[in-house]
Amino acid sequence: MSRYLNILIWEYQFYSPGWLWLLLIVPVVFTADYLLKRNSSGHLQFSRGESEQSEMGTSWVRYFRWGIVVSQAFAMACLIVAMAKPYNPSFDPPRIDYKNGIDIILSIDISGSMLAQDFLPNRLEAAKNVAQIFVDSRKGDRVGLVAYEGEAYTVCPATLDYPMLKREIAKLEPGNLEPGTAIGNGLGVAVTRLRSDSLKSKVIILLTDGSNNAGSIEPMDAARLAKNKNCRVYTIGVGSTGLAPTPVMTPSGVSYENLPVEIDEATLKAIADETGGKYFRAKDEQSLNTIYADIDKLEKRKMEDTHFGAEPPVTIFPFLFWGLFFLQGSWLLKTIKFKLDD
């Protein structure tokens, strides 16, 4: 009950703050009223002056008089604040209805270069590990998975069955599709997985370690498709700087050579900018983990902004309650004082 009677004025904001200027006259009015009545006599409320009352042994009357004045002043102040239409932004914190979460599609590059060992044990295993941690952190968001190399396919549609999704993430391996890196296809297929009944907040997290060199869809065409579907795309470039041990097919089998890390950051940034998302660069598993956490924070903030798009309700009840409480107290003190005067 106490939280509903809170009148800590610094916790409130006001829709009509101009009324608060009236608070300046409250001490003036009641100080003047007290001074005028202090030595008055013959009135019904104050039948003797204060000095006479003191001589007759009624010294407590002055405290009742001060109590009356202070109670009336507080009552007036509370009513003035109520007229300023107070609201408390933190009084009713946002409650997330998990039936209305986010639709998220993870689009992960599983091309052969993702086996490069500048991450431990390699880029793909690090990406899978962090993606599973990210899925574990979801609460009510539908999450799906798209994988791509030279072409793309849907591994798992958006679902709330997180254990099943994590199992599918763990199974990701290169070599089952046409070779290459089809960023446009990976993004395009992810967009198609956001169904017509998808929630208002729709997100694709596109992860790659290279540049678009295959597929039938240009990356920016897929980005415009995502934008038309009101979907934000967060892009992640995975790879260290300089050279990285990368698998290369040779006549004797797969061997690892130090090859340059080449990520088309310009295209990834353009995709993110086109859709209202953001581009991140992950140079190790820790930074990749941090990126997913940052994306989580960005989406939560967007949800909260949407939640507070409607104006918070005016909260005048605490001020009306205390205003009436002090008026009642003033009346009670007047009654007791009247009896003492008699």
C-alpha cells in the first residue's frame, strides 16, 4: 500500500508543470495568516491572543495553531501538485508480455573458410557455441536458423522449442551445399522465414567471415527486401586481422595455410544501415559473445521505447490522498484547540 501513497516529489515528472509555480505562494499565504491571527482575540477559532493563552496556562495552544497552519499548507501544496498532472515513469515498470516477443532468425555462414583456426577450435565452432548461449538467454522470442554456403536453406523455422533449435545449431557443418559464400541468399532465405503473422519486432542476425561470391540474390537486394518487411538486420563479420590458418583443399587432402582475412565490411555495414540494424566485427569468441549481448540490449531498448510510446498515466491519487489527509488533520486540530480555548 505504501508505494501507492508515495509523494517523493523528485521521482515524478509533470504534464502541466506551470501549476507548480503556485507552490511559491503557499508559505507566504499561511505565514501571513498565522502572523495576523497570532495576537487576535474574540474570534470563534481563536478566542484569546497567544500571550493571554500562555498566561492562563494554555501553552500547548500555540503548537495546535502551528499544526493547523502547517496541515493546511501541506494540503494546499498537495492539491497544487495534483493539478500539475504528475506521473511517475518508474512507478509501473515495463512488463514484457512474452507472448509478444521478438522474431529472430540466425543466418550463419557455414562455408569452408569458417573452419579457420583464428578462433578456438575454429570460427564455426565458436559461432555455434555463442549462438547456443544466445538462444538460452531468450524468453518467449521465436528463434529460427538459416545456414548458407554457396546456397542457403532453412535449418529450423522460428520456434519456441529452444532445446531442439540448439541441437540443430550443434549439427551445422560445411560441405553439404554448393561451395562459396552466398550472403544475399543467406539473408533472403532468412527474410522469407519471417512469416506474415510474424511479430512487430523482427530481427535477423547475419554472420559471415567473407564476401558474397555465389548465389542468385545480391546482398543489397536482400537488404531492401528485409527493409520492406520491417526487419532489422544485425551483421557480424567474424575473423581476426591479418593472416589466419585456413583450410585449403590440396591433392593430398585438406591442409591449413595462413591466408588473409577478407571480410566485405562495406557490404555488411550497408545491409545493417539499410535495415536500421548495426554492423559488428568479432575478432575472437569473447568479442562475439559481447556482440550478441549488445544486440540483446539494443532490441530490449527498442521494445521498451515501443512500450512507452503511449503516455504514462497521470498519478494524482497519492497527492489527493495526502491533501485530504492534511485537511482532515487540520479540522481535527481545530476541534481540539476549540475545546482548549473553552
